[in-house]
Amino acid sequence: MFLLVHKQIRKKPDIEREIKELEEMPEEELKILAQIYEKRGLKKETAMQVATELTEKNALGAHIRDELGINEISQAKPIQAALASGASFTVGGVLPLLVVLFTPVQSMEYWLYGFTIIFLTILGTVAAKTGGSSIKKAVLRITIWGTLAMGLSAFVGYLFGVNV
């Protein structure tokens, strides 16, 4: 959810800068738009024609969509983000709870650490597939940082003599 909000906040200055650029240097912005279409596979003349027609209809809209990559799909959806966040916290809490319920008390600590790392790996994979990012990077990032957080929490508990 933080990423959605963060990306949404970053978009406003980008749009404001684009408005200023369209006012101050419309010819240069038209060329940039045409180059984007050329990189997507259009011939130079066709790319310029498309850029010109889209600029005449809605210059800012064309630049926001094609130059900045902002569209309706990439806009933050607060309700969807809240539900996804709530679901991920619920799943993230239920999985270790299942380990606590079904493992022997004498070795529960080790089972919990081991399965939590496995769950972090699984959740990293799901997050990467959902977000369309690199699975390897997401798994490493989530597993490493989650394991560090878990270790730090255990260390703080040890420092203050907290035993469960």
C-alpha cells in the first residue's frame, strides 16, 4: 500500500512539470512523443503523425499516458490497496499461528523460525507475481529483511529477558 501511495504522490510533480514543458517548448515535446512511438515500432512519419494528432486532441493526456506512463490502471486505488494489505497481514499472521498450533512446545521456537522463513519466501513469490516484478529479487528482499527483522526482535527480547 505504501508503494501505491508513494507512486501517487510522485506523479503530481511529474504532471506539473509536463504542463510547464508543454507550455514552454511544445515542439520539443512533440518530438519526444514521436520518438516514443518510433521506439514502439512506428515508422518516423507515422510516429510524427500520431504524435501530432494526439497532441491536437489532448497534448497533456498523451504525454501523461505515453511519456510518463500514467494511466487509469496505474492510479492508486485506496480501497483495493487496503483490502490487499489487510489480506496480506491476515495471511502473514495465520501461517505462523498454524505452526504454533501444530508443533510440539519443546521445539516450537525452531519450527517457528524455519517455517516463517519458508512463509516469507512464499509470500515474496506471490508478491512478485502479483506486482509483475522479478521473483528472485522479491524473494531475496522479503526473506532477507523479514529474517533480519525476526532476528532483531528475538535479540531485543533476549536483551530485556522476555521469555514466552
